[in-house]
Amino acid sequence: MPRLPDDRDTHLTPEEVVGEALRQFDQGGAEPSIRSLAGALQVAPSAIYHYFGSRTAIVDGCVERVWFEAMQEMLAIEPEPLEADPAEVLVASGLGTRRAWLRHAHLSPYLSASPRMDKFTRQVLLLLGNVFRRMGLEGERAAVAFHAYSTFMIGSVLFAAGRAAADERLGREAATAKATAGDGESASADPTTRALEEMMDVSVVDPERDERLFESALRRLVESLVSA
């Protein structure tokens, strides 16, 4: 255990390091450095290296924290995932994942990194295996369904979180439905084109509608998995 610094009344914990790193990610800056974390936590860099051998390990800790938040969000929506309607569990999982990663949008590029096969990941796979079996999907059919589900769900989350992070960094606000981007022309008179124009900015203009659209699309996908 590292020596207790004069300006701290408790020893540093790995949870503190991850929490501070996630806070710095949420502020929209660059990937937190060991020096910036040590300064914020009022410890020497060696105190951080005592728990984490590299910045990569800290980022992995942040990603794991957000996935845990996603699981908590899912359980808030569907408290009994092993007994509930399996389709509803998959929808709740997608919504929970989306909400958690949108809260931490600047960390979202690491969502697409190859997952670590740790205890948490195996628990998630066990849960999903239970869900797919109760949908009548086993073996290769379950694997194909999982690929379709995860590709749509994670891809949608990556897009939404990536857009939120990019817009914040660029200081960019959504265009309104009354004008097209950049040229000041009025929105199209054609109702279909106008609806598409409005949808371009729905994630910023109307986040609640954006989530409803995500949920609706996810439900349609989940319904299709059984018949595929």
C-alpha cells in the first residue's frame, strides 16, 4: 500500500482512479494522463501505478464501469431478467446500454475495442444465452441472432454517442427543421424529404423521440430473430 500523502486523509483506491478518469473523459478533454489523474487525486503518479500498470488499464477500468452502469440501467427497466419475457430483456439491455454510453459519450470510441473475456463479460454472455434459449434459439442460431442484435444495438449506440461527443467538441448545434444546413434555404416542400431533413437532427432536437425510435427499431429486430 502506498504511503498516505500529507494532503489526503484516506488511501487511494482503484475505484477513485477510475472515477476520476471517467470524470475527465466526461469533460471532453483528451485521454486522461497519469499526471493529470495524480494531480486531481492529490497523489504521486506512483500511487496510481500501484494499481494500474498503464493508461490502457485505466481506460479498461472506465469501460468496465460504464458497462456496469448499463447493466444497472437494464435492471431498473427489467428487474428479473431470468424470468421476464426474453424479448423485453433484450430491449431493456439495448436501452440500458444506450443510456449509459450517452452519459459518457467521450469514452464511446473505446466501446468498439475488442472486449476482454473477464468475469463480467462471461456473466453477460450467460445471461444472453439464457435469453436466447428461452426464445427457442440455440447453438449457431443463437450465435447468429446475437451477432445481429449486438451489431445493431452497439452500432446505434456508437453513432449516437459519437455524434454527441463530436458535436460538443466542434461546438456544433443542430440545424432546425426550418432551414437546411449552411445555405439558409427553407426546408423542402416535399413532405418525405422534409421528414428526412428533420430526422437528421432528431438526436439533438428531440432526444426522447430519438430513444423511442431506437426502441421501436430494436423491438422489430428482436421480433425478427425468432423467424430468421
